[in-house]
Amino acid sequence: MMAAACMLLVACAQQAQLRAPSARETAAIEANNHAEASFRRGDFESAAKHYREAMRISRSLEAVDAIASNAVNLSIVFQRLGKSAEAQLSLSSVLDQDALVFPPLRLAQAALRRSILKLEERQYESAAQWVEKAADQCVAPSCTLQAALYNVKAQIALENGRADVATRYAQLALNASRDTDDQVETANAFRLLGNSALRVGNAGAALEPLAQALAIDREIGLPPKIYLDLVSLGRANTLIGKLDLARKFYERALVVSEASQDNQGASAVRALLDTAGGQK
């Protein structure tokens, strides 16, 4: 089961202005605010609509920072909607053109997003190439993506069967995320440490980092990540023979996936419950 790290929404830079924003700039800001609110409540169709409007206005103004941030956010929304082609295409306005010059941070964010999408499509070689392109643009101290970069590298290594490399990158991600107090990437790193331990059959070592990931994801309210944590904890407890506890984790994952209208996730966890002797 794929468990790629996933960036959250990125914001447009808030720069001090010597003048009031124009009517079109104000309209773009309002569209972004509506999009973010829609995303937070899980209305991804509405979020896509508003981000497209913000993108249209930003292009008319050649506002490179806003174009890039909207492109990244659209890719996230389309990924949540299961529209992989649209998610990839949304990044083209930043990564596949040379007419406009984008700040290194925005190029890094867009390249990292493309790596994540390639990872989800199991195009691991391409994912590795794009995460390296992102790293090339991630210049300290302005770039705060180090933890996310390490987590994506860890996931690529894990999918390629290199649990040892995945563990090393996940530990680097954990250290970097703590330095920046990035709770999302801290949880991603803990989950990857747990799944790396699972991959080599060390279920006992997986329990603590997976529990840490779950605690953080519940605190910040990320249902897709909560689902992944619960499923991995179910797998870990299955491996150590605690089938009753494993079923409880799978049942909780089923509730989360159904409440999130994640039909694919619900189907996957029902299969795990059947294997574990569940009745759902």
C-alpha cells in the first residue's frame, strides 16, 4: 500500500506593499481564501474551482509567486480527487516553461510535488529524478523543505526495497522536521520509520514510531494519514500475533476511510479485516 508523503497547501508570499492591492489582486486573494476554506472542509471540487480562478487572475498579472503557489495547490487538490493527469498538468505552468522566472523555493515545491505524483504512479526512477531537482533548488536558509525531501527519498527507497536507506532518510527527515517544528513531516518520518521496520519483519520496532505518527496526525487532524497509521499498526500487530488488537486497528481505519468517503481505502481495509478474521 502506497504511503507517499504529501505536502499540505502552500501559501502565497505575503510581501509588504507600498500601495493598496489592485482590484484584480484582491480578487485573487479572495479566490485563494475560498479555495483554502473549501480544501479544509474536504470540498475538493470547490477548492479546485477557486484555485483555477486564482490561477487565471495570477497569470493575467504575471504574478510568478502566486502562479507557482496556485499550481502546487491545484496539484494537491487534483491528487485528492484522484485526477492524476490534471495534478501533473497543473505543475507544467511552473516546471515545463521558460518564459517566466520563478523563485527557487517555488521551483523546489513544484518539483517535489511532481516527485510525489510520480511516486504515487509507481514511476520510481522519475520520482527520484524530480526529488533531486527539488533538492537542487532548496537553498538554505530560505528553503524549509528539507524534511519533506528526506521523507520522499525515504519513501522511494522503501518502494525500491531498500529499507535500510529508507530508515536513514526517515531519521534525517525526523531531525530536520524537529528543527523547523514541522508536525506533518515529523509524523511522516515516524510512519516511514515504522513501515521500514515492518518491511524487514521487525514489527516490534515498528509499534512505537507508528504510535507516534498516529498521535500527531490525530492532533493536527489529517484523516488520510490517520488511516495509513491505523493500517500499519494493524499490520504490525498481525505480525506479532496480536490479531484481536490488529482487527481493532483495521476497524478504526475502516471507520476513518468511510467517514472520509475514501472508497478505495475502505475496500483495502475490508480485505485486511477478512484476512484477520473480521466481520465487517
